[in-house]
Amino acid sequence: MPVLRAIHKLVENGATVAGEKPIDDPSLADDQKEFSRLSDELFGDGSGVHHVGKGQVYAGENLGEVFKAMHMEPDFEATHPEADTQPAVCPSQTDRRRRLLCG
């Protein structure tokens, strides 16, 4: 319940959250009615966009669609490597020689 309360507070203050609606509180000590109220207020029926305070919740939405709705472009796209791909490891950015060799 503390996490759901924190998420609710963040959204009220302007955060955008995307994810699945929590359906169960694992703690028997928590107030189940409060859990249901917060979950319903944030995520509604578990789909669509819900506005809470200054923020919004994209409930059950695909992250790609959420980013499109927010007019956000990806910084990069990752692909699966080929079978013969050898990763380059550059452990130190302070070592000039390694920077020159690794790029």
C-alpha cells in the first residue's frame, strides 16, 4: 500500500504513469477498501487514460503507444544481435587508449 500511495501522490503532482492496474494487495494488514479506491482512481477499469490531479495514468497501454500519445520519440532503437556479433566492452572512459580503440 505504501507504494500505491506514493504513486498516487506522484500522479496528483503531475507525474505520468503507465502500467497494469494492480489487482491485489499482498499485505493482509493494509486497508483493502483504500487499496481498491486508490487503484480505481488511478487505473479505472484497467484500460485507457485517467487524469488524477495534475498527472495522468495510461492504464494497460503499450509503452510505444504511450510515447506516441505523449509525442515522444525514442532516443535509439535496439535490435537483436546477429549470431556472430561480438560485443565491444569499454570499461573505462578515462583511459585515452581504450577510448580510441573502442570509439
